[in-house]
Amino acid sequence: MMHLNSNARHCGWWQHQPFFRWVMTSCCVLTMLFAHGGPPLAAQVISTDSTSNFPVLNALEEATVSTIATAGQSVVAIARVPKKQAPSAQAGALRLGGDFSFFESPESPDYIPAFFGSGVVLTEDGLLVTCGHVLGDPQRNDYYVWLDKRSYPAEVVAKPARVFAFDPFSDLAVLKIDATGLQPIRVNPSRELRKGQFVVALGNPEAVARDGQASASWGIISNLRRVAPAVAESNPAASRETVHQYGTLIQTDARLSLGTSGGALINLHGEMVGLTTSLVAVEGNADAAGFAIAVDQLFLRVIESLKLGRLPEYGFLGIQPEELRIADRRRGFSGAKIVSVLQGLPGEQAGLQAEDIVFQINDETITDRNGLFRELAKVGAGESLQMHVQRPVSRGGTPRVLVLTAKLGKKFVATHRPGYALNTPKQWRGMLVEYATAIPAAVLAGGRVGGQGGGAAARLGVLSVDPGTPAWESGLRPGYGILEVDGQPVNNPDEFYAAVEGSVGDVSILVVPATGSSRTLRIADSPPEN
């Protein structure tokens, strides 16, 4: 008892609170039981009367059971079935006494999928969220979902699902099943997450949840803002495959086996705090690392776009940052240093200069380069943010502190997996427009946007033009910058399409071609006859 009394003296006010006395007593008793006599003695003592002897553990158990029972109704199993395969090849195999039994249809209760994952219910009418990598290519695969709120496994059949949108940068996707009366998962992004917080992971490990019953594992939050491990098949030309490689993930020690990607990481309030994702921790390690995509401002913004069948947009400044040098940190600087600022783009327009150190964006402190990119991703294209900047002065004097406001362009996302969306921008008279900052460099070679080559700068550019259409016949080409429509300035795709909506007859567009000055092109209703 000397050890217990010694610890109690350091607890201060805790020893006067009944709840904390229960916690301390339970923990100390369990420690002594396992240290003096091992598990058999512990099991013997606990089994006498767990309710009266261990009230805190009993309450914790009841909270966990209740949370799993409620949140489990919002977690589904997902199967991915390649479209090109014949039904017999699509079928899974079940080993029975050394033989294999094959099942023709994914809607069979005995079907075992070759590719599987988890998902979470977002709305009563069947919108689901999962990890994008669970789906693969939506144009090459079909999807089936198992969910049984009534707990009648024999009656469970798979429901075909349609993909609304898949965003490779966030690795999030939204599907829709034909259902009503589903129970959406509860979320509370304002609740602060802490290391050591108890969490439960719900998912479809090893495809066992085809009976509609999500499986649970228990753990704690091990860490926050973790960087996603490198993926072996990443495109070497794309240094960052996902936003999570800038440090957005929750790390947990809850077991996340194959098939739990897309499941729910919940707290003991029954709220989803993360979307689980099974990632290989390091090359040569077969075990999946325990990570989850945090349910935060970025997650909710992406999900709202995907629910509409649209790809989300990510903010872009047009800067090249780097980590601070050791000498800078020794001088007390913290943040990300700007190496260069591209002419005519949002960073320069906001007043950023090379050698500036960005140490805060909106209300978030920036400590490194990854933090800068992470906060930019939280803000959508066309939105504004505030940057707190330290600007060095000559001869080692005190740096100036500036607050700059930038209206962001759109980031061009280069990943080896193409995005997918039901609702893509529609062509107008044979042309597609996009934020100039999101147009590939190869396309931009045909025109001048963002101040390239001097002269007028355009925030909006031509992404593509189909030959033989009115836009093509007018002389418009991919990469041209667009400044005005019928004399009205346009700065983003929404403004452009609003300006041309319902237009009849010729429409005048002020463009910035690759060479020469800006000029006006007239785009007719239909191409001229030969």
C-alpha cells in the first residue's frame, strides 16, 4: 500500500473527487492483480462481482457496448466487382472441407468478394462515404453494399451502389444506394481530439461483415496530424499523391485489418471522429498501419462537394515554400519560408515576396512547409484567407510583421488515379474553361495566364476546345486566358458560365493569346457553313 499512498499524495484535488478515486483505485487494483498472481488471479477476483468492485470499468464497458450498438448501424460492407469479368469469375470462393464452393451473384448471402472494404452512412436516403482507394476505377467496377439494421443475417442481400464522386487528392468517395430510413453516422467536428482518447474502429475486416454486422476493435488515439506513408505505386512526377502526405491523419492503435478502409473511427459519444484507412506502414511490413482521415473542416468541405457529384477544389497561392534553415530557427523564426512567388498569381497579388516567412494562416499556426500546404488545402478555390508574415529587413534588424489577404486560385492536382464525378462541367459552344492555376502546363503553352510573358493577366483560362465547334472556328485555343465576356470581367468558371448562360447570337470574349496583346473574339451560336 505504500506505493498507492505515495501516488495519492501527488494527486492533489483528485483524491477528493469520487469519480477520480474510482479510476485510481480500479487502475491500481488491476495493476497489483496482474503484477502479483497474473491473469488467472485477476480473472478470479473480477468474476466475483464486477459491478460492485469495478464501477468505472463496468461503466466504461456499458458505454462501449452502447456506442458500438448505435454507430454499428451506420457502417456498411462494400464489395468491388470488375465489370469485365464474367459472373463465374466474379464469384468469391469459400473453403468447405478442402473444397471450393463458387457463388454466381454478389447478391447471394454466401458470396465472398475478392475486393472489399467498408463505408459509412451519411444520409437516410442512402449516401455513403468510403475511402477512394476502396473503389479503384468507378468506370471499370461495380459496387455492392451490405447493411442490416434488423440483425437478420439470412435476409441480408447486397445492394448495388452508384458512385457519385471520387476525389483522389483527399482519397474520399461518395456512393449512393437505393434505400430509405438509414441511420446516418453522428459527427461533431468541433469536439477536440486528444492523444490517449478512447476510440472504437468499426468496419469490414477480411470481408466478414457481409452479414451486415460491422466488426469492432478498440484502442486509443496514438497521435494527431500524422503524415501518410509513401505509396509504392505513386507517380514519381507527383511528389504528393494525397493531401494526407502533408500530415492530416489520426493515428490509432485500434486494429485495422484488410477491409477496414472506409469504416468509422468513433469516440465513446458515438460520434465519428475519423474515416479509417488501412495503409502499409513501411515497405516490407505486411501489417496495416492504424490511420484515419480526420473528420474536420477539410473533410466536411470535400464531402459536401462529393455529395453533389462534383469534385472539390483546393486553394492555390502560386508560391514555392521551403523549410526554415537552422540559422533562421536559432534566430527565433518559425513557419515556412517563401523561395519564389509566381508573377500574376494570388500570392503576388496579395503582396507576398521571396524570403517572407508565413507563420500563421487564418487562426492556425504554421511551423513548417507541410503545415502551410495543409492549411491551403482547407480553403477552397476562390475563397480568401489571411496570412501572417514575417518579412526580414536588412542588416539583421527586427523583421516586419504583416497581415496579407489572398484570394486563392485552384490547385492543379497531379495524381496517378483520375478523379471521377457524375456532374462535370458542361461545354459551352465547344469549349471548357477552368481556373488558370489548375490548367496543366502543357496546355498553358498555348496562351498567357497569370501574367506569363507580361501584359494582361487572366485568372481564367481555356482548358479545351473541340475542333469544328463555334469556339474553335472563332480562333479560340486551349491555354488562352479569358478576361471578359461581353465587357464583363470574369475571374472563375462559375462567373464565366453565369455570363454566357442563355446567351443567343454572337458572344464577345476578351482573350489573352500566347503572343501579342489581348483581343476580342466573337463566338457564334453555330459554326459557319462551308
